[in-house]
Amino acid sequence: MLGLQRWSRRDFLKWSGLGLLGLVFPPSAASLPAAIQWASSLPAQTEEDSPRLGRVLEETVLVFKEPTFKADLVRIYWRDLVLPISGVTLGSGAPEYNRIWYRIGEEGYVHSGDIQPVRVITQPNGGTIPEGGRLAEVTVPYTDARRLPSELENSLIAYRMYYGTTHWIFSQKRDDLGKTWYELFDDKYKLFYYANATHLRLIPPEELTPISPEIPIEDKRLEVRLEDQVLIAYEWEKPVFMAKVASGGNFSTGNYSTPTGHYITNHKRYTRHMAAGDHAAPNSYDLPGVPWVTYFTPEGISFHGTYWHNDFGHPRSHGCVNLAPSAARWIFRWTLPTVPTGEVFAFKDYGTGVDIY
């Protein structure tokens, strides 16, 4: 186990580069119960005072005494429970492609692939929504969007929206109790629903500006190495960014392998509801708010953030290249075309080159 008190600058750079730094030791993990249910009535919090937590992604998740599947079983938790992450370590044995394990409080370890790292960061009640709308992201483990801007019984739940998902906000409304609700438009089924405004952060324009806009379009390139399950971004053939991916795979239900070849990123969306009927979404999928979608084939294969698994390093998608949301955001901002301010997508006849090997 890596303790913060023993970290050198080399450790810091190594682990932050692997995307693990933010998952180590919340400030008060010892005071947290073994499992906590997400409560929606917490006061406003910032990232500094919010502990690191993990949402269970599968129907069940197993807690082991040691960070290996061969260890004694300690406990079983189930989907959407929110657990305290008190540490991160490298386990032994399978799976070789992802040996990262999270320590859950003081009781044991779970494999990271089945846990979404989350925080509880509630927002001020409402914000300015310009004409045409504004992008927002969920900053709590999950929030239940409603058909009506109310928590009364006649306001049915439309969708459960998860941490890190992005949504286009069109307006805001107040209910009879003074609570502010954001009005969202579902781009798949063409209907409106409403989310608690304190659970979504309005993303400021400065966080959406392009990365390295001075680099000519012909001198930027993305490369996906399917055998290694990695993505590399190049500027003037110099690697500037790398991330583990989960590409499409060949399953018993069909061959959904990510296609090899040369493409361009000519179509981008801040958010997308991926569901049955989409080329890369089988009938069992219904995923609202997929964040930072950068398409590179006419059939709809894309790079995008993933909130339904945290298991990168082997094929498991239905064609798309799954990324951690932070990596997908970087790719979205770095590639061309740029999505204009106040618009939710861009579709052009040019884009950044993509080579899939």
C-alpha cells in the first residue's frame, strides 16, 4: 500500500500520470461507515471537503481480504451503493491488464474495474442559462431526473443520471418549495426532463477552450493500438498524451471490433444519449449523458467517456473506444473541429486524423 506520507516527487508524477492520484486516501475515511447510501439532501460542498468514494457498477461487487481474487471473501455489495475509498494499490494475479484495487474503508479490497470513483460536490442553487442552453456535468454519485420539476409522487423518474455524465441545460424552473430544477432535452427520444440543480455543475467556457489550437491540423494525429489497448496523441509526431482504452471486441453475440484504418474526427458532441438503435449500442443499452463524444466513422464509432465501467486495457465495447471521462474530455478539446460556444455539436468535412492499428 502506498501511504501519502511516503510519497516522493517521483511517486507523485508516476501515479498522477496513471490517473490514480485522485483515488488515494480521502481526508476522513476512518469516520465513514463501511457502505453509505447516497443522500440527496447534503449541504453545498467543494471538492476539497468531499471524500473520495466509489459507486458500485455491477449487480454485485465482491470485497476481498487482500487485493486478489484468490483471497478470502469479506463482503458483497450491490449496484449503486456508494463506498468509501480509503486507498489504492496494485494487486496480484489476474487480470494482468488492470491490477488496480481499491481499499474499501478498513474492511477489504475491490477490483477497480467494478467501481466508479466519485465525489459528492453539491452546487449553489441555480445559475445563469443563456439562450440556446449550456453544458453541465453531474457532480454527485447519481441524481434521479424527473418528468416534472418536482419530487411529488406524480413526478415520475425519467432517468438516473450518474457522476461525470454531461447534459445540455435549456432553462431552469423553481418548484413550489423553492427548489431549482434544470430542464434537460433528451437528444435520443426528443423529450424534456428535469434534474436537481444542486447536483449539476454548469461548466464555464474556459474549461471548453481548445487545447493546442496553434498546431496545424495536419500536424495533430491520434493513434489507437488495439493490441495494446492504448491511445496516443501526437503533435508533429511527438507523443503528448496517452491513455488506456477499452475498444470494441469480438463476443459470443457478434463481432463488434473497432474497425482498423485511417479516419478523421469530423463530428463531435458534448453529450449523447446512446441507446437501442444506435450502431454502437445493442438493444440492452440505454445510456443517457455519455460525455465528450468524438466520432470518427460515418457509422457512429467514437471516442467517448465511460461511466458504466472502469475497466480499461481490454476490449469490451460494441465498437467505440471507451475512455475515462477525463481522458475523453482532453481528446474532445484537443481534436478538430471545435464546437462553437453555445452549441452542443459540430459536424464538418474536416477533422483530426485517426489511425487505428
